[in-house]
Amino acid sequence: MNHAGMDHGDMGHGDHGGMEDMCSMSMLFTWDTTNLCIVFRQWHIRSTPGLIFSLVAVVLLAMGYEALRALSRRFEASVDRRMSALPRSSHPNIGKQGHLIKAVFYGVQTFYAFMLMLIFMTYNGWVMLAVSLGAFLGYLFFGHCTSATKDNACH
């Protein structure tokens, strides 16, 4: 029986169902960027300009994390200065509000750090270098008054 003229719907017998353009997920270190997706299926790298744009975006994202950490440290120092300048009777209000905002900073930083970890876990050497370069540049620009040692193991 000849099936050549039959409509098989979206089975894609001839084009392997678009498999050649699907995201690849390597669990081993690689420099290959063929069908590389970064965290989301929509962030699919299909060309050299797309790769370059994505690497620049990853550098900027990693720098943004360091900027967020610096902003958080500045806010914490500001709350501490305000509390030391005011009478003890007003400390509970400022302390509660300040702690709530610090908790928001902490939650956002934790989410951000884990997203960067997922980006790093593409196991693609180019992407890993971009995350590391972004961390370096972020610390260079935003880490003036912070230790170079990290407080936590994964973020």
C-alpha cells in the first residue's frame, strides 16, 4: 500500500518531527553550541550572532547579580545608620520594615543565583565562561566594599 499521498497529520515522517532543531541538553562539558538552549526552550541559539548576543546577555545577567548584591548591602548599611541615629523607641518600626525589605532582597538574590546556576549548568564552555566573566566584571564594578570570599556555597 502506497502512503505517499496520504495526510498523516503532524507525524512528520519525512522531517523527523523537527528533531534537528530541538534543544539539546548535555550533561557533560562541551563547547558545541548546536541546538543549545539556555534555561528556556525559547532561548534557543541557532546562529553565531545569536550565540554572541546570548553570551553578552549572560555576562550582563551575571553582572546584574553582583549589582543586586551591592544594592542589598547598601540598603542594609543605610538601615543600620538610620537605626543608630534614631532613639531606641523608633527602632522596632524601622527594624521591622527594614527586615522585610532585606528579606525581599534576600529572596530575589537567591532566585537570581539559582537561575545563574541553571545557566551555568548548560555545561557549555562558552556559557560557563560568560557567567564567570560576568561575575568578574560585576565584582570589579560593584564589589568595591565587599570581601572576595563568598558566604554561601552555591550562590
